[in-house]
Amino acid sequence: MNTVTWSDFEKLDIRVGTIIDASYFPEAKKPAYKLSIDFGGDIGIKTSSAQITSLYTPEQLLQQQIIAVINFPPKQIATFKSECLVLGIYNENGEVVLIQPAQNVSNGLKLG
């Protein structure tokens, strides 16, 4: 396992946001959704491509709060610009399970 310093971790800007739009992303190489996520007034709305189709439908994702890294550089994925990385963990079947706050909190709050 690689060791990181506290200053390495502090470089990541990890925030809470609410999914306000989710749709299928047929141009992606692997099954994915295009997400629009509201991170609140100071940050606004960011987009993300997420390979979470095996456990979630677009309808289930709407209004769900998620945790995401918002300060990676944008990444072009086929015809879509992904501006943040939604965080999840792989379950025993290799499916991504979203990491979510246990209670609703304000969009834009920073992991700390």
C-alpha cells in the first residue's frame, strides 16, 4: 500500500452534492450514466460520468446526495465532459455502491 501525507489528502476537494439529472450515456465504452450534480451556490452544478448502472436507475439517482472529488481536471469521455469524480466502493460482485451521507446536509459541504 502506498503512503500519502496529510498534505496530499488536503489537496483533494471532496464535497457533498445532490444529483439533479441522470441519463443513460450510450457513447461510453462501459455502461454509464451522465449525471448533473448540484454542489450549492459557491460551486454550482458539475457533470460526471458514472459507471453505476448495475445497481441504480436514473430515476433512483434523482435527488440523491453523493460525495465527489470536485477539483480534478475535467475529463473528456466520448462526447461528454466529466467535471468531478463521484465516489463509491466496489461490493463483492464488483458493482459500484455510492458513498452517501447518512443524513441530508447542505450541498457543497466539504469532507473534513
